[in-house]
Amino acid sequence: MPGPTDSPPPREYRRRVLKGAAIISGINDSIVQCTIRNMHEHGAELVVHVEARVPKSFLLFVPIDGIGYRAELRWRKRDRCGVSFHGTEPKPHWYYG
């Protein structure tokens, strides 16, 4: 009989949002535009162009919030991908978005 510790942890509540963002990677300072569909304290779901290359780790800059999230790609399916956050950073000085 399963005990209380055998059940999966509750899923973290994700706020539905619609925010423009930029995936900024360190490789030649490349930028991929995306849209944040939902987000919570530890991650987000992004919509990117199907053919866009999304690196394993990157800075997700959200201009409307003025925040850059250090992000790691967790999954990808067609034009959607999930990322986890691992801290914040200021906007890169060279980025004008």
C-alpha cells in the first residue's frame, strides 16, 4: 500500500502569460526571439519558431520585466519548449531589445 511519501509532488502552479522574450546564447551573442506562454518561479514554457536552434543553456531576457533569467532547456516538442531557471542576470550591455 503506497504511503504519503510515494505520491508524486504537486505540480507547481504556472501563471499564464504572453510576454515577448529573447533567448541569448554566448555563441556569437546569437538571439532567438520567443514568446513566454506560462511561467512560475522555477521555469517557463516558451514558444519558438520550429526551425530555431535553442541551446542547452542560455539567458532568457524578458524586456517588459527588465530581467534576464539564467535558463536550461528541459524539453522541446515542435515549437514549444520548457526551461528551468537558475538565477537572474542584468540585461547584457550590447543587447538593445
